[in-house]
Amino acid sequence: MAVCAVLLRWFAPVLYVLLFVLFVAFLAYCAYIKYIHMKYDHIPGPPRQSFFFGHMGTFTEMTKKDLIVYDKCIEWSETYGPVYRLNVLHRVLIVVTCPEATKDILMSAKYPKDKFLHKKMFYLFGQRLLGNGLVTAVDHDLWYKHRRVMDPAFSSLYLRGLMGTFNERAEKLMERLSEEAENQTEVSMLHMMNCVTMDVIAKVAFGIELELFNNNSPFPKAIETSLLGILMVARDVFFEYKPQNRGFIKEVREACRLLRSTGAQWINDRKKAMQNGEMCPKIFSHKSSNQLEKESMSKEDEEIMLDNFVTFFIAGQETTANQLAFCIMELGRHPEILEKLKQEIDEVIGMKRDISYDDLGNLTYLTQVLKETLRLYATAPVTNRDIPVDIKINGVHIPAGVTAMLSTYISSRMEKFFKDPLKFDPDRFHPDAPKPYYSYYPFSLGPRSCLGMNFAQMEAKVVMAKLIQRFDFTLVPGQNFDIKDTVTLRPKSRLFCTIRHRHTQ
Ligand code: HEM
């Protein structure tokens, strides 16, 4: 007891000083927030709910309720115009729907990707996830070095050569659907699409036969969990400090570790196969294959290779699977569009088993349907850029230091850019229709646009064409058509369908 009293007497002054320092630091931070408000408050924007947290409450509440925050942003864009301000602590975000500014910002290398969010995705809860992979690399020179290495693997010449893999993997999906049709079971089409796109990326990028239709795999769950982790830190800056989130954070870390350890294993297998004279898949070819052949890669090079493994595994699979699932959902709701599509596929593909590269070019209505799907359901809905210099948007002066949020989901659902925007209407993308002007960019634009755009759309066309060629599908009644935000967007219901063979007689 006496010892405690002595300790308290000794430490009490230190404690007071510490509390005083903390109090002064807090006041200084509040003064800084006030300064930020004064600097940027001339930019229009919705009222802040809190001096300290700004608009963060709206985002965390909506995320908790499983709502889409971009829907709120559409409302605000309609009220506050083509550029408006949001605050989160001392950070200022501007939401931009002005087409000219969208063009200027995305098409230029002057505006780097948002450092704050990309840091969070680099290490997710202390576990490296996307690191310096292509999507998250902020340093321009580092990104450019890797992009140049990867570019040839996505050239049209090389992609033509992937038609065999697209056909073969889609054929596995058809076999599985055929069984489901015979058993008359309800099938989650989202799950099926995840299996086929993951099978494809594993095969073309790493030469691995995952055969997900016959094997249970932990990957889809690991990807979903790590994406949810990203969503949580993006929406709530205090998420990782709240004790109630510990269990989830542990799950996310395990998911990240699983993805990276699988990557390390596969890269190692590739290395050995190449040393035995086997071919290396092109996505990891050129410089990286030379690196692979070398026994001694620097630790950081190895880490970046793993970063790109995870990047391709997530970016190269999820977004396409979700697009396919949304597309099936809309076709299930619009029999007249499905009928028109059937006619086109019957004409172009007929009963053929292998779809050729040239066939894809003739599937114009399918192209329109897929584009319209991404207009309403941009599976990668947003991209952010730091604005390091003063700019002007639509007459509003934007001082340097903000982060610009550009969302194809938001502008594509605005009446200002698309008449009757919530109507699913593939004719908006008819070859003779006027092209949307910087209000529709599901693959982003400019130097940091999607590397896999053509790959994804070829794959999506092969899968959809085969599906419609062979099967009729009906949405299981009673499902909702809501969207789930897990950084990428997917159908909340997981899209259950019953399947029937089209040509049984
Ligand atoms: C429907 C399918 C897809 C959509 C909607 C989509 C969309 C996007 C978007 C919006 C970005 C920019 C992200 C940002 O700014 O943060 C992006 C980047 C990227 N995507 Fe895709 N993507 C799709 C499929 C694919 C596929 C199949 C691959 C690979 C096989 C891929 C590889 C990449 C890569 C590597 C980047 C980073 C590009 C860079 O910064 O250099 N994507 N994608």
C-alpha cells in the first residue's frame, strides 16, 4: 500500500504533464481541422454532421446497414453539382462528376493514386496484401516499370491465343451446369462465375489447374474477406482500433496470409518448372520470367511478384465474375433482351463448340449487353487521385491537397448523363448511338486504366455465349436485386437460378 502511494506521488506529476501535452496536441489538431475547413469550405458540399469526423458518420452508418454509399453520393451530386466537398477528420475529398475534369484528372499522370487508401491496401491490418502491385503502386516510376513488363501479355495478338483456354474453362462450367440442369437444383450463378474466372486466371497466369468445379477451394472466401477488410478501413478510420472488430481483423489477416503463401508456393513451382525447361505463362514472362529463372531475386522483387500475384488473383477474377452475375440477373429480369441475345448467339455461334476470336467481334448485341451491365453495375465503382496542385473545376477553385473521388457508378446512374438511368437498356451502346462523354468509364481511363479490359470482355463473352447457346435459366423467385459493396460490387443474393437445357428435344 505504502509502495503504491510513493509510486503515485512520483508518477502523478508525470501523468499531469502527459495529459497536458495530449490536451495541447488535441487542441492543435482541432485548430488544424478548423484551418482545413476555412481553406476548403468555399467548395459546395453537404453539411458536416460533426466538426471532428466530418461526413464519416454517413459512410460508416451506411456501410453498417449494408447500403451503397455511392447512392448517397449520387443524391449529393444532384444537389451540390459537378464537384463537391466531403470531410473526414483533416482530409478533404472532392467528388467529381464534371466530364471535363474527369478527363483531365484521369488522363494525366500528374495526379497520383490516393496515398492514404493505397497505404491501407498495401498492408491490411499489418499484413502485406497488395503491396506495390500494379493496382496499388503509387510511385509512378515503379508502377511504369512493372506495367511495361506486363503490357505484352495483354496485347491483342497474345489474347487471341487465349481463346483456347477461355473455351476450355467455359466448357467445364457448361458440364457442371448440365449436371445441375439434370438434377434440377438451384444454383448460385455468382459462385459458378467465380469458379470459372478463377480457373481461367490460375491457368493463364500461373499454369495451374484449379478445377474449382470439382474441388472446394478456400480462395473465393479469402478474396471476399480481404476485400471486406479493405472496405472497412476505407470507411471507418478507427475500425482497427475497436476491440469488437478483433475477430474479423484476425480472419482478414489469415485470408491475406493464405493468398500470399499460395502465391509463394505457385511462384516457386513455376521457378522449378522453368528450370526443367517448361514454358512460363506470359503474364509472368519477359523480365519477370528472367527474374524467375534467377535463383537470387532480391527480397523486395520477390515481394512485388507476390503483390502482383494477389493483384491479378483479385483484379483479374472478381470483377469479371460479378459482371457476369449481374448480366445474368438483368437478363433474367428482361426476357425480351434475352430473346434478342439468343437470336444473335444462334446466328453467330449456332451449335459450334469452340468460339473463335472473330466470332466475338460479331456478337455486337452481347457487347452492348455487357457494356450496359457495367453502366448500372460498375463492379469496380471508384478510383481516387491525389491533387497536388491548385486546379479549377467548373469554375470552382480547388486548392492543392485534396483527394478526388471519381466514380463511374455515380455518373452512370445520373439522369444528367443517361436518360432514365435505372432502366437496363443495351441500346444505349448501339454502335450508332452517341458515345458517353467521360461519364462512363468502368475500366477507368488514362495511364492507370485496367490492363485486363480486353481479356475480361473476351472471357465474359465466351462464357455468356456458351451459357445462352446451351441453357435457359430462371431466377429463383423471392430474391432481391440489391448490390453488395465489398470494394467491388456483386449481387447480394448471390443470384440463385434454376437451369434447363435449351435443346433437349
Ligand atoms: C469486368 C472486369 C473488370 C473491371 C470492371 C475492371 C476494372 C478496373 C478498374 C476500374 C481499374 C482501375 C482501378 C483503380 O483506379 O484503382 C482496373 C485496374 C486494373 N485491372 Fe481491371 N477490371 C476488370 C478485369 C480485369 C482483369 C480480368 C484483369 C487481369 C487479368 C485486370 C487487371 C487489372 C490491373 C493489373 C489493373 C491495374 C492497372 C494499372 O494501374 O496499371 N482487370 N481494373
